[in-house]
Amino acid sequence: MKLFARHLIRWQWMVVVLLAGVTGVALSGMTRLRVDPSNERLFPRQGDDARVYQRFLTTFGSAEDILVAFHDPQQSLLAPAGLAAVRRLTQALAELPHVAMVHSLTHAPDMTQLRLTPFGIAVPRLIPDESLTPEQVQAIQGNTQVIGTLLASDLHTAGILVVPENVGTASTREAWLTAVRTVAAQHAGQGRQTYVAGTPLERSDVTHYIQQDQKRIIPLVFMVLLGVTYSIYRVKRFAMLSLSCVLLSLIWTMGSVGFVGIPLNVITSLLPAVITVVSVSVVIHLVNQFIDEVEAGASGAEAVENAVGHVGMACLLTSVTNAMGFFSLPVIQAPAIQEFGLFAGLGVLLAFVVTMTFAPLALLRIGRVPSTRWLHLKEGRLEALLGQLTTWVAAHRRAVFLGVVVLLGVMIPGIWQITEGTDIVRALKQDAPLRVSSEFIDQHLTGAHSLEFLVEVPGGDELTAPATTRQVLAFSHWLRTQPGVTAVFSPWEPLRGVPAELLADDDQLKVLATLLPLGFPLDAWLDTMGKTLRISARITSINSEHFLALADRARQQAAQMSLPLQVTGTNYLLAQMSRALVHNQVASLACAVVMILGTITIALRSWKMGVVAAIPNLLPTVMIFGLMGWLGIELSAATTMIASVALGLFVDDTIHLLYLYRQGKKAGRRTFDAIESSIHHAGRAVIFTSLILTLGFWAGLLGSFKPTIYFSFLMGLTMLFSVVTELLVTPAAVLTLEGKT
């Protein structure tokens, strides 16, 4: 690495031009960055579930309706004033562009009054133009096809379903969603409230929150980096150098993302903050070594060459192992997580390249800094503490290991308390408008989420056969009795309200099943070829474990009824992914452990060093999972990445300590003297980088998504814990395995 630094200085102007050129290209790549508000990249691309979901989308399209809840806490909506207000809101929504249909209480059919005529099916409206009589109100309250879907049981909340057309471009879609919300808000007032929820709004709000978080968190991380580095070194030039290296690393990484065309979503939106935080480690170690070289009497090019020569190889090894922690994430079968892992790993390697080319050249131009400026680093309490640390650890090794055992005893039981679950709406903050609306609809109407089923019968005519129709109705009836299910929809669901004598007669039921799709807009429930139908169960918010249990029960019930049914839908795939995260997490972590510790063993040419590295780095990992269990933090699409990412970060400090220790041993020092020297020289940088990483991650506490907040909180907390274990457990393990001599 010293030879590399010498050539770098020799060809410095060519390197500067190259750095400027690459940065310019990367900036053009950043202009191509886009945000993907959907959650589809959280789904696996392959497998039976993915194929069924794609068939569902192809046949029926995505169920991206919007549900508007109109609530009047003062009076019944079946009163004349209430019905008039619902009619006005329904009409206003129907007049919006790109609206295919609006389903509302005021123009719903009364299926209990259905009758067959020589001209087809005749169904009167549920709400006549005149005021309702008490008998009519009572009949509506007993109508199970209306209550819970278009009207709450207390009669104070009405549901209006808005079915959109293909709204084309993203800007047109955003304008349409804004118009729906605006119309709903305009009809609130006089004590009435409106709530709007649905998948299109989830996508829109996710996009907004991602952009908002980027604008808020990344500048804060830069401010933290600048403020902490200045307070540490008290030299503005060193602080600006660190900031410049981090900024270049971020530009190169995000430019690569833009050129490849990977969109930013709930997961990959973490990339800028993570890259900004983790890329600072190399420059801190380089600056600390540069200060040591200047303190030893070197100056200019000699100080730069010596600094790169001393820490360059260790920094390369830490960057490679850090990247391996990220590269282990593609084991998790979710495209968004795989993309995050690949580009985060690439970003770490790019940060090394940037720092080892730009920082040495910047240090040449930084000018001579009087040693009195960093006297506080050499004679402060921290240096005194590091000087005494190895002696204390050597005398209290048993206490250190006892503390490790106690920690494991406390944290390991918490691991078994971990639950899993990914829910975009519940990932928002408590007061987020979309979450407030979704939870209100969950409580008063059908719920904003659904579990979808496909029924495929060989031969299209069999779908309208009386036996099949009765099977679907029987399955729907069973489904409505399940906990959490608030409503069930299917092509034949309107038949629930028809007189029993019509359903009992095969000929009349055949006629109804044939004519009903012709008389009502059921394209979203029955395909044009007549071979597939869709059943949709509206559910309240339940965790993924209960959601999948419901899906399993439905599958078993359908098998008992000989109904050829497949489970699908966006929420089902999210729940399946959450379940798979638990198993993939183990594989990802195991992959990271083997890759990282194997690399350390090979690089340091000692299996003992691999063992030494494992002990202090697995402890923070256990702490992460233990805290998640005890604090009730779910294992979600974001938090599942913590362990592998953290392991890659934790091991950085271990590598620097062990690398210097091996150098000391090669120089003929005793074990105690070698580990003491490594802590004395690297301990300051270890503490500084851990402090910067902690505060940088904690900037994410201002994020809009709970998984992001949990990720930031746990990463910052465990970084603090890791520096303690690093400075205590690592020397204790070295002294135990290799002795003091």
C-alpha cells in the first residue's frame, strides 16, 4: 500500500482528472434515479405464489380501488340530511376524471328484492328517492350485503368505493389521487369527517415519505459527520476532508444505482443514509494514522505514504468484510433486499477507492497543522484510559467473560420472543393521515386490506353450474365466520340476498348465475372466458402469522369442499415474505459469518484470529435479536437486514486491532505488548468511528417508517455496545488463546 501511495502522489494530477470525470458521470447517473412507490419488489420473482399472483393480475388487474369513508357522529346517515350528504359526495367523486365507477349506498341495488322477468333480472334500488320509513331503515340494518361494506352497523359511517380507470402516467395518477382526497375533504365539515384509504394511496404516500426522509435525514447525517469530526480533531480541514470523502462515495454509489435503473423503494431508500454513515470509517483511520506520522516527525509526502502504508491493507480488509456483510443479503429472496445488499456492498468498496485516492492527495494539500492543535488527542483522558485498558483486561479476564455469559443469558431468551410482520400502513407513524384513515376503516367498515382467492374450474360452463355456484356461496359463508374477516365478495355474492326458493331450484339458479354477470359490472370478478372467478375477503389489520393461518384454513376448507382454489393477493405475498424472512435471516447471517470470519482467518493466516474475531462480533448480533424480542420489534423487510449489516460493521474495528496485533507479533513483541500497542494506536479511531456511526444511524430516528426508525435505533445502540465489547472482549480473547508471552 505504501508503493501505491507513492505512485498515487507521482501521478496525482492524472488521478484528480480521473476522479473528476468519474464523479461527473456519477452525477449524471443520479439524475436517472426514480422512486418506486409499490411494494412489488418486496415479493419474490419466482415460485408458485409469484406465478399465481401474476395470473391474478393478468386476469383481474390489481385491486387498487379507493375506499372513502364518510362519517357523521351526530346523526344517522339514513336520515334525509345524511343521505343527501352521501349523494353529493358520491356524485362529486363520480364526476372526477379517470373514475370508472363509484359504488355507494345511495345507488346500491337491493338484492333481497331480486326477481326474474321475461326480460332478465329486475332489482330495485336500495335507497328510494323519498325519505325512508322506519320499516325500510330496519330492513337496511338487516341487509348483510350492505352493513359493514357500504354502511356501518351504527348507521353513522358510509363507505364509498371508487374504482379508477387506467390513469396512465405517474404524474396523472398523483393528480387524480390528490383530486379524490380534495373532494373528500371538501365534503367534510359541520361535524362530519371523511377518511380515504387504499393501495394507490399507499403507493403515493410511500413515495412522498421516501422523498421527504431523503431530504431530511441525509443532510442531518452530513451535519452529524461534520460536527463530530470537527469536535474530535478541532481542525476544520480534517472535518471537511471526511465530509468530502463521504459525499464522493455517496455520489458514486447512487450514480451506479441510477445507471442500472434500480428504483428507490421502502428498502433501497435506506442506501444513501447507510452509505453516508459506513463510508466514514476508512477516512477516520487514515486521518488518525496521518496525525501519528506527523507526530513522529514525518511531513508532506512521507507522512501520507506512511499513513497509507500502515492502515491501507487493514482498511482494504475491513472494506471487503463489510461489503461481504451486505453481499450476504441476496440470500433473502426479496428483490428489494437483494438490491439493497448488492449496492450497499458496492458502495462500501467504492468508498474505499474514493478515500484511498482522494484523501491522500487532499492531505498533501491540507497544509501543516501545528501539533498543538491535536494535543488533546494525545494527552487527554481517552489516551490515558486506552493506556491502562490492556492491563485491566489482563487482570480481570474472568470478569469480562462472566459479563459475556450474563449478557447471553439475558438476550438469548429474547430471541424466541421475536415475531415477524411487514405492513406498509402500520409501518407509518401513528398520526400519518393514511394510517389514521386505514385504521378508521378497519374499525367501522370492511377494512382496507384483502385476502384474494382464485377459483379455476376446467371448462368455463362449470362455473355457472348450480353445484359450483352453491360451492362458492358455501365457501364464502364459511369465510365470513372466520376471525378478522369483515366481508366477502365474489361474482355470486349478490345471490346471498335473493329469495331462498330461487336458489333451491337448479334451473332458476342456472339462469341467475348466467344472467347476473350480464346485468352487473363484474369484469373484476369473472374473467371474459368464463374459466376463472375471484373471491375477495376483506379483513381487519392482523399480523402476518394470523393472516397466513387464515389462508391455511381457507385452503383446507376448500379442499374439503373439492373447490379448486388458490390463495393470492398483495397482502398474502407480504405475509409469506415475512414468514420466509425468519428462515432466510438464518441463512443470510450464516453466510455473512462464514464469509467474514473466513476472510479474516485467511488474511491473518491464523484460525485463532478467526475465533478471536468471532467472539466480540457475535455478541452484538445476539444483542440485536434479543432487544428486538424483548422490545416487541417485529422482524420485517427492513429489520431483517440488521444482523448481516451490523456484523460487517462490527468486524471493522476487530480487523484493525488484530491487524496491528499481528504486525506487533511479527516484530517480535510479546502477546501482551502487541495487543496493548494495537489498542493504543487503533483504539482512538475505533471509538471515533463507532461514535460517528452511532450518531449517523440515529439520524434515521427522524424517518417516517417504523422499520427505518427501528433499523436506525438498533444499529446505533449496538454500535455503542460493539465498541465496548471490542475493547474488552478482543484483548481478553487474545490473551486467553495465545497467552501473555
